[in-house]
Amino acid sequence: MFGLGTPSARVRSLLDHPEGRAIWGRLAGISGLLFGANGITGAMNFASFLLTVRHLSAKAFGVLNITLVTMQFVSSLMALGINESMVTLVSRSEAARDSDDSLALIGASLRARLIIASIGFGLGSLLVRPLAGRVFHQPQLAWPLFLGVVGACGTSLFQFVQAIFLSLRRYRLYSLATIIRFAPILVALTTLALVRRLTLSTAILVNVGAPFLALPFSFSMVPVPVLYLRHKALQVWPRLWRLSKWLFIVGLCTMCFSRLEVYFLTAFASVAQVGKFSAAFDLCGGLLLVEGVVRSVLLAEISSRANMPQRGRFVLQCSGLLLVVGLLLWCGGAAVRPFLGLILGRQYASIGPIFLILVAARAGVLPVIPLNVLFFAQDRTRAVAAVALIQLAALIIGGYSLIPGHGAMGAAWTQLLVTAAAMVGALALAWSSLVDRPSEIETGQKSVAAIGS
């Protein structure tokens, strides 16, 4: 009906092409590697989560998560789309074997990141006290919020190093750096629990200090001289800006709709409600790891194959496969729900419905990822920004409508509303690109044949 053919025909037509077989095989190998590494870090994060949630009260755990959310918010603001822009452009340069261009892009991105991080730290330090007192009406949150800003600086720099590994497609180094980032947290929390010193203050300090501890190790593994990249920087700024100017908007929106509902809860509900919602959200950490692996692999691999024949079909197949994976993950969450009280303790026995809604929200993000990657491969970052703005609108409407009256449950429904908005927006903007059209290479070959005849 839409010119896409039957599913079996689409699969055969793609696999019959050598490039299609190559990318599927490479994606399978890379995904296996990253899922293995993320499985290790996921297990470590889950163990760290259990240690803190069992040793801290719901109120203290809520304060800890406000700090961690602040780290995520501010580090997302500091990124401003630079990571995705660098990965996209460097992947193309590496595919063209232009190492000078790759180095120039990395060097320019590092300078931009350092400037933005300095500005973000200064502004964040000035705003934490008014935010705690006037917005949240809890002046005691000023210090945790400030530590969150400090931790965001380390997180931002660490994420940049990981983006270098992805753009150069050094997936083993990326996996090793991820493990180095989270292993110290588990070791430190376990040690503190054994000596009975695991408190709110020590838990915050461990999480804030972890990215700074991982930075020297990760920097030492970068296969290019990052600190000495000074050539051609001005020449690549326009290319970075063309992508990043829209990704700046995406970064701002992501900073909001990723965890803004926690701030809504802090403003409109009790800190204990924040703790319960955060416990349910942290239980979905494995789904976030799956999202991260899928996004990282597809962004680098598809960006390096800008002229891959039948790219639209390949993206559509990826979305269909990830939709099935998401349904299976939700079934797994439903199976785990009866045991939440046993796992987390009796005070969290009532979060089962919240957990299931959040699993549906996170699983629903998976089929959207290939569509967003397609926008990057087509240099349609404006479409990525449009989808992010649609999600932000859904978050603001849902948050103000649902959270004041329903607390943690309202925050969970808000997350699901944001995911539904992402699915509708991405599919509407990408649909025309999913219909088969001749690739540039095929069109050129037909033109040459016509001239020769």
C-alpha cells in the first residue's frame, strides 16, 4: 500500500545487498560487546542502588536522587549537542579515511566543551541557593544541588571522552571506560556499608566523585593526542555549528524531559514521594542501558554509511525489531512486579503500578531511536529538535496536570505521555524517508548507463 512491500520481501531485499549484510553483521557483533559491558555496569549499578535504598530512608533517598538528577540535568546542558555532532561528523571522516579532519573536529569539540562547562559551573553555583529556597521551599537542598553541579562537570568531561571512543568506533575502549566509571561507586558504597558509614552525605560524595576518578584513566586510553589538537579548528567550526545549533535545542529539551518530573515532584509533593518514584525509576536502569547501547551503535554505524542503499528499510526493520524487544522487556517487568517489596523493602511495596508504567515508557523509547538516528544521517537535526520540543510540551502539560494531584503516579504517567509524543512525532517526520527511493549511488549508475546507451 505504501510501497514498502511485505516484511519478508523487505528483509530479503536488504540482505541480498552486500552492504546490508555487512552492517547487520557488524551491528550484531558490536551490540554483543556493548551489551556485555553494559550488563556488567548494570549489575554494579543495581547493587549500588540496593545498598543505598536499604540503608537510607525514603526521604534521604529522595535527596540523593535530587542530587543525581541535578548532575544529569547540568551535564546535559553542558553537552549542548556537541557529543552527537562530533560522533556524526567524525564517523564520516573516519569512513573517508581523513584523519586530519577527525582530529580537527575532536579538538574543536573539546574546546567548546571546556568553555561551556566553565560557564555552566559558574551559573549553576549562583542559582542553587535561590532554586532551593524560592522554588523548592527547602533551603537545606542548596548543598546537595551544588554538589550535583560539581558532579555534572566531571560527568560532562567523561561523556566527551566516551563520545571520542564512539566517533572513532573504538567500542572496546568505550566499554572499558564505562566499567571504570561505575566500579568505584559499588566498591565505595560496599565498604561504607560494611563499616556502617553509609549515610546520605557519604553516598552523595561517592556519586559526585566517581566521574572525576574515572577521568584520568579514560583520558589515558584515548588513541589520539586530545590535549594537543590545535590545527584546523577554525575550519571545522561551521560544520559543528550546523549540526549543534539544532542539537542545542535538543539538549535543552532532553535536560528537561529526561528527569524534570523529579523537580515537579519536589515542588508539588513530599520528598518521600520523590524517593518512591526514584526507586521505581532506578529499577528501570537496565532499560536505560539498552537505550544507550542501541543509540550509541546506530549513531556511529549509520552515520558512517550515509549512502547505504535501502537505508529507510533498514531503519524501519530496526524499529520493528526494537518494538518487539520492548514488549518482551515489559513482560519481564510484569513478572518482577510481585517481588518489589522483597527486593527493596516494605516501604517500597506499593510502587508496583508506578514501576510498570515506567517500564512501558522506557521500552517505548526503543523503536524511536532508529528514526532519530536516520535524521542525523540525513543531516535533519531540525527534525530531531522538533521531536524534542513535542516531548517537552507533553512533559509540561502532563507534569502540571498529573503530578500535583497524583504525586509519583502522576509523574509515571507523565513519562509515558512523553514517550507516546516521541513515537508519534518521530514517525510523522520520518515516514517519507522510510519509503524506498533509489540511493544516490544507484541513481548515478542509472544516469551513466543512460548516457552510454
